[in-house]
Amino acid sequence: MTEKSDKSFDELMKSLNAQPDNLERSFEELVASATLEDGSIDLAAFDNAPAVGYNGGVKCDVTSGPCSCGAWH
């Protein structure tokens, strides 16, 4: 089970943008980081999530699970 970060979404995105190539992020972690306190999901968080993985040289938003590139990592 993935633990929810104590960082705000903006703080998390800033930290990910600083070193995105050195990170791993599962689909579940991406969902958790985009989930608001009321349980709704901020779709802009998905659109603006920095790439952390690669598939055929294309940067991807997750390193495991379903990805916006159309693959399953």
C-alpha cells in the first residue's frame, strides 16, 4: 500500500521537477498524489506530472502500472 505524502501537491511537483529522471513512481502513487482531501482527483495533476520513466525513448509519467504513453510498465 502506498503512503500519502505530507507534502502539498505543489511541493511534490516542484521536488519531482527538480530530478525527475532519478525517481520511480507507480500509477497508484500518481493517483495518490493527485487525490484531493475530498477524495476527488485533480486531473490537471495527471496532465502536469513530470515524466519519470521511458518507453522506447519516450518519457512516461510512471515507472510501473498503466501509463499515459499507452503502455503498462
